[in-house]
Amino acid sequence: MTEPRHMESTGHTLSVREKLGYSLGDLAANLIFQTLITYLAFFYTDVYRLPPATAAMIIFVIGLLGAFVFTPLIGIAADRTATRWGKFRPWILWTAVPFGVLALLAFSTPDLGARGKVIYALATYGLLMLVYAANNLPYSALSGVLTGNMAQRNSLSAYRFVAVMIAQFIIQVLLLPLVLILGDGDRVLGFERVMTAFAVVGTVFFLITFATTRERIVPAREQTGGVLQDLSDLLHNRPWQVMLALTVLVFINLALKGGTYIYYFQYYMSEAALAGFLDNSGFNRFIGGLNTVLNGWGLSGFTWPQDPATSAFSLFNACGILCMILGIGVSRRLADRFGKRDVFGGALLVSTVFLLVFYFLPPTAVAVGFGAFMLHGFCYGITIPLLWAMIADVADYSEWKNCGGLISLDTR
């Protein structure tokens, strides 16, 4: 390992190549993470044919392991990694291929009998979440050691945001139609083909991230304590405890919300009402024109599916994503004027109210549902950058409280 040495790193400017390379890691990870949030429960119950209670148990148990076992263990291990490539980059290299393989296996449907299918789902999802933690935690930490220049870190965050939005659009808007298209209406075959493509693309993107980035900043040696010291710091840091509880609750909400909407459209909303909404909104005319173009290019096999629930679900998510982006766009101005904490709390409360609207909607109230979800997306979008900004504030407070310091390290 290269010996650490003192140098001024706060002025380092990241190249566009390095920013793009780093952001591809977020795109790759979110192709899988967004699929897990949005479709895993649906895949277990409607594709793999597991009983709903069993599917819920699997997701709940592995979720607990991920939050309270995998994440802390990987965090401790990554923080104590020392290689010639640095502290965090090697984890991206080590997990690139396993991540892709396990993503494919988790959405495969081997016929193993009732008990064997449960064991298979537990094993593949559990291993996938372990590898996801081993990939994503070091990846997130990597952004802090590429440069000490705060303007460059903010620029890097913008690249990451674009990558995440691209992945979210692909998964929430296009994945289910792609499953039906590539599987010729067979969801089992469609999921396998789509996840194969995601596995290959994700693995390549992770390797690009590893190859195009370089760690330049690492904690000073005297800053690194033992595991017991780290736990003690957390137990005596009330802001960390508050942010931990808040983040866990937010991600529980994301998981529950993301996995519920597809059932809402498949089994609750009126198919006739959905078809009428798609026709009146102009969506069917747009898709008809798109299908005509694809047929003219000889791509008749890629024409959009005719299932109203699938089309409405895709349009629903597209509208929500656009409104969320608008909310993110105004978040900083609101925070500068009213404070991060107050804006976060207020926006989260209002976004929750718009979610509660769905409990009272009849199956035919498609337009009202779309409107409530768009307003929810806008308010929730306001909270997204504020959550991570507050986490960064708490991290800075913890570092200040424990008298930390930084030195620089060149790694190849």
C-alpha cells in the first residue's frame, strides 16, 4: 500500500471522465435496487407463485438482516480496508460480478417445490442484499475521498442524481412493459431476460467506476479507532441516533410504497377506468404513434403492450418522477430560507397526507389518484436532498466532536 503523505487536496478538480465513471456505479446499483423496491414482492407472488404471507416474511426477514447485520458489518470491514487501490474502490471491484450474478438468480424461477422455492428465495435475496451492502456502502463513501473540494463534491452529486433518475425511469416506467415485450407476454421469461441485461450492464458499469476513479483522501491514522470506540461514539451522539431512526423509517416507507403500487393497478383499479383515462389523456394516441414508428422500422416485436394496467402504472410512475424532480429543484431555495429541518419535516408531512388519499379512493378515481401521486412526488422530492444534507451535517458534527482529521493518499 502506498504510504500516506500530507498534501493539499481540497483544490483538486475532478475530470468529467471521473464524474461520469463514478455516476455509472449509481446507475448500475439502482437498476437492481429500484427493481427490488418496486417489483420483488410482485415477482414472488405473481411470477414465482409464492404465497403472499411467505413473500412478505422473506422480504421482512432479509430487510432486517440488511439493516441491522449486513450494513454494520460491511461498514466496519470497509472502514478498516487497506489495499494498494485504496479503502473503498476495491469493494466495487470485488462485488461487481457477484452483484450481477445474484441479481439474475434472485429473479429466476427454478422449480424446486414449495419448500425449496422458499429456501431459494431466502438464499438468493439474502446474498444479494449482503453483496448490495458490500458494494453500495463503500461506493457512497468513495465520493468523500475522491476530492476535498466541496464544489467538486456538489458537482459529483449532480452527476449521481442524473444517473439515479435514469435508473428510476427505466425501472418504474419501462421495466414491466419490457418484461412483457421481451418475454412475449410470459412474465417468467421476461424477467429472466431483462435481469440478464441488467446484470451484464451493471457489472460493466461497476468495473468502469473502479477503473476511472482514484482515492485521494483518507482519514488520518490516529483517527481510526476500534469497533468499540466507533459504537461508543454513536451511542453518545444523539443527532446520529435521530438520523438513523429517521432514515430507517423513510426507507421502510419507500419499500412499502414501492411494492404496493403495482398491486394497486393490477388488482384494485378498474380496468375500464384505466383504459378510459389512458385514452382521454392522449397516452394511447402517443403509444399508437410510437408503435407505428417501430413497425415501420421493422421492430414490431418491440411494440408497447396493450394491457391498460401496465400502461397506466408506467404513466403513473413517469408523472411522479417528473414532479419529484421539480421538488428536488426547489428544495435548496426553501431550505436556505426556512432551514433544512423545518422544510424537511413540513414537506414529509404533506407528502404523507397525499399518500393517505389513496386509502379513500374508489377503483374508478384514476385522475384523482394521479393528481395525489404527483403532489406527493413533488413534496417528497423536496425532502430527498435535505435528508442526505442533514446526514452529512451530522457526520461533520461527529468528526468535529471526536477531533478527527484528514490526510491525503494517492492510489492507483
